[in-house]
Amino acid sequence: ANSAAALLAVDRHDLVLGATRAARIALQLDDRRIATGIPAADALHEAGVSQQEEIIEAEKAALLRALSRTSGNVSQAAAALGISRATLH
């Protein structure tokens, strides 16, 4: 049985940096496509979302990371993000 793992290496911006042979075959990736900076969501053929939805999701992710890093302390998270507590809410 072929048990090769299909894995992607992705940077913090969701761009594919590399892929195992199994992933390259399954997702039809080659060095050229990877070098152009293909988003992982595109490589995985995830349902298309608008640019506006992508921005909203990125903002949510940033807020959740800030809250996680401050153990849920809204004031500290807002300060770390350089925004007011009211804006964070």
C-alpha cells in the first residue's frame, strides 16, 4: 500500500512554500506553480470566497491570535494591536 503523506509547507501568509511528492501529484503542483506563490486555499481548491470575505477572515484570525496571546484579556489584546478596546469589541 502507498502510505506517502500529502503535505504542504505553507508560510504565515498562506502561500505554499513546498509540497511532498504525493501532494504535488494530488494537487497538480510543480515547481513553477509553487514559485509563483500560490495560496494554499487555491491549491486545495477550497470554495471561492470574495476578497472582502478573505479580509474579514484575516481580521478575525488576527483578533483571535491577539486574544489568545493575552489569555482573553481584551484590553491587553487591543493594546497589542494598537486599537482601542471599544474597536476590538
